[in-house]
Amino acid sequence: MSGVCTGFRLLALFLGVCVAVASMPGAAAAGEGEMLRIIAFGAHPDDCEIKVGGVAAKWAALGHKVKFVSVTNGDIGHYGMAGGPLAQRRAAEVKAAARILGIETQVLDHHDGELMPTLEIREELIRLTREWDADIVITHRPNDYHPDHRYTSILVQDGAYMVTVPFMCPDTPRLEKNPVYLYMWDHFQKPYPFQPDIVVGIDDVIEKKLDALSVITSQFAEWLPWHAGMLDRVPKDPVQAKQWIKESFRLRVMGPVKLYQDELAKWYGADSAKSIKYAEAFEMCEYGRQPSERELRELFPFFPEKK
């Protein structure tokens, strides 16, 4: 038994050394000019577009590869249609949004409202992360109003270490380095509020993001206004409805700027931060690789050089 205990102590020591090395400044950072690969997992066909669309467009404009994955097909998110026809419509909408953003998208065939954190789906997300060879993985925080959001977060987090384990899903080659895992911005306060580790100004791509959101009409011109009791405010003309969607979201994308001026100043400098109108914010997950500030600046190559 003492030999077994010694073995565990040696393993713990080895893992501690690995964690320390991975946390060193610049360890496993993307090299200058190297193509980054980012994958974002949302629960429904619209979640990633809302929370990550601006930064995705910025990465894509620089030649980096971004993929949005909807873990459910969204087949009950409407007041007048459901099932296959709604799932097909929602998939078509996010494909149109992806073309505008310059990214890839995929909708998995799991029913809306019925997602559970099963081993089968965890393995599915592990394979997708490995196949994308992700440097960054983005998802919901685990505390959220919607069970599909919560369970998507758990499924992604449960794979955060396993993506590097050779005999987990051995049919798909493991990742040699653990990605950086990030949470999307939200308003939920319990058990703890969102912590804005990274805040990115998106003024230069705000119209592209709003254009992408405007084609997801089943949600933003129909389902969500109906659910909020304000469907009568949405214009009946399709062109005007799209403009209504854009202006509604324009106000929402101002939220992180109003809340996180200090964090914007950290990344952009105080003077530049004051001129930013629109932003997206992300929180570091404690799972996955823990990057230095220098590596974060390489993974988010949008910030001015630190003086």
C-alpha cells in the first residue's frame, strides 16, 4: 500500500509541476502571426451569436478560424411552430448569420429543453473540440435561468481536462495542450456574479454583428417578443422588423461598456476606453489552461500594445 501512496504523491508532484509550467508567462501561447482556432458552445441557435458575435467577426477578419456550435436544435423555442420545421428554420438562420460573420456553425440534433449532462453528449463535445483543434473554448456560465444553458456549461466544463486524455474518446486524437476556457457575459448574481476578465471593444464590427442577429427572426422578431408580451411592437414589414432587431440589440451591446469601464481601461488604456461604445466580455474558467496576460493579448489580438 505504501508503494501505491508514494506513486500518488509522485503523480501529484508531477501534475503540480505541469500546472506551474502551463501558468508561466507565455507558456503554450499562440505565436505571433499564428492562426487561432476558437470554438463556442451555446445551448441554442442564437446564444453564441448574441454573446460572441462581435469578437468572432474580429477574429475572422484577421484570418483566424471560429466555429459556433448549438448543442440543441431549438425545436420548441416558438409560440406557433415546433419540431422539425422549427429546427430547420433555426439552423438556416444561424447559417445565414455565420456567413455574415465569416465563421462556421453547426447545430447538434438534441431537443430544445431536454438537454441533460450525459456521458454521450460530453464525448460528442470533446470530439468536436479536438476536431477543431481549439485554442479557446467559450460557453455559458453554469448558473443561468435556462437548464439547457446550465447543462451546456457543465458538459463543456466536464470535457475541459478530458480533451487531453488519450484514452478518452480514443477514436479522436487528443489535444496536446489544454485550451483556454471562457464564459460568456451574463447578468446572474448567485452564487456569484460574472467577473469580467477580458472585455473587447467591438465598435468596428458592431454593424456586422447586428446584421447577423437581424436574420435570426424566429427568435428576435417572433418568439422572444411574444414571450415578453410585446409582439405588437415588432413591425410587420420584414425589412423594418430586421431594423427593429438591430436597434434593440444595439442597446444591449452597450451594457458591458457601462459596467466595465475599469476593465476596458486595463486592456485599451483609459483614454481609448472612453471612446468605446460597444463591447463583449468574458470570464476565465478555472478549468483548462490558465494563461498569462501576455498570452491573453496574443489570443485576443485586438488590444493596443501595453506601455
